[in-house]
Amino acid sequence: MTNNRVRIVTDSACDLPISVCEDLGITVVPLSIRFGEQEYTDRVELTNEQFWTKLVAADTLPETAAPSVGAFEEAFRRLAAEGAAGVICISLSSKMSATMQSAQVAAKALDQLCPIEIIDSKSASMGVGSLAQFAARLANAGQGMAEISDQVRDMRERTGLLATVDTLQYLRKSGRVSSGAAMLGSVLAIKPIIGVDDGAVVAAGKVRTRSKSLQFLADHVKSLNIESLAVIHASAPDLEDFLDMLAVSVPRDQIAIGSIGPVIGVHTGPGTMGIIWTERA
């Protein structure tokens, strides 16, 4: 891989394994997580495993913060200095975070440096990650800015996300559902299904019991004409069982797996399981 190619930047909400980012040359700008007075840089000062341990033990919900404009400027400057032909930054949905706004301000400040384009993933977690991965492969194959951004936008329109939340307590703490609804949901063993529609989190259904919620996701995969599939999970003990359920539709070795990090996990809580898919054009 030569340096004078288009380079890909994303943020740590992408939930891509660090090894994948390193292999493909994807630059990841981290968000930060604050537990009380203590602030951590995602993926740098806090691993996913450490985050889940802290979250379960915490009395109050931690807060997440978008990267600063300076953090994006630093990343863009470094890539330009390395000889990048251009930079494409694929961000967490602008409807979920100010991350994209920071990237846009940084890009505007450096527009004389090299071509920089910011693309709203209109998604979260591996919905962002799968677009960044796709873009990096195109960039490493020598494609230019316009070709890559056109193909990424096309893929974005064919990409969807559904997840089941194992407990309503974190959605309650973050103000997404009321205390009464959370308590009733717990009593009835209700597992909400959430999705992403045009970049916003939406309710996509609710079923009773964990096994039925996973079956709901597996049935959805079965109904699609799938090009690619990823599974995201938050320390889910039944990951292997779920992969077996999906293998009816997509061979297990073709399913990418991502661990949900703090940015998404703070709202959904441990045990969350989700699917991100791209349908064939």
C-alpha cells in the first residue's frame, strides 16, 4: 500500500476490531467516556472489557463525548503529511452525536491541505465500521475520492441495523424509556428490538424472552438478499448459539463479529446482540 492513496478515517463508535483497522490502514479518532470525574479515551485508555466491568459496577450512567475538532485536525494533518491523495472520513450518525460536526469543522479548517470529505454513515457500531472497511479496501485498490464516496453512499442505502437489548435498565438510565416502562418490561421479560432509520434510533418491535428476540433477528436475516453480514454483541454469553442460528442463512465464516464499545454500549447495556447487513444491489 502506498501513501499517496486516499486514506480512510472513522471514529471509535465504528466497533471495528483494532486489528482490522491496522490491517486496512483505517485511522480511528476516539470518542471519550466519563465515569464521574474520571475521563477515558475510548480504545486508548479504556478497552471494551474494562468498560463493561466499570459499567456494571457504576452507580450512575457514564457520559460519552464526541472527539474535539482538534483531534480530527490532528488526524487529517498527519495523513496529508504522509502524502494522502485525499481523506474520506466516515462518521457515526449525525443524529446520534456531534462527532460528524467536529469532523466537518476540522475539514473546513484544512481544506487547503488536501481534499477531505466527510460522509455521514447514518448508522452506528459496525454499521459505521462496515462502510469504513469497504471504503478502505477501495482506497487500497487505488480508487479515487469520487469513486469511493459514490460507492460508500450506495452501500449506505443498502445497509441496515437491528439489535435486541437484554435489559431495559440502561435505556431507562439514559432517558430513552420511562422507569415504569422499564419495570413493566422486566416483569414481562420484554426484549425490545431497536433499529436505525435514516440515522436515528427507532423502535422496531418487542418480543418476550431472549430466545424469541434472537429468533426475530435470525428470521429477519433469512428474509433478506444478503451481500454481507456482521454481528455485534456486548459481552453476550450466547453469541455462539446466535451464530449457529444465523448459519442457516449465511455461512459462519462469512459473518464478521464486532464487540460493542462504550459509545453505543452505555445506552444499550450488557448482553445486547445485533445484526448489521448489506443487501445486494
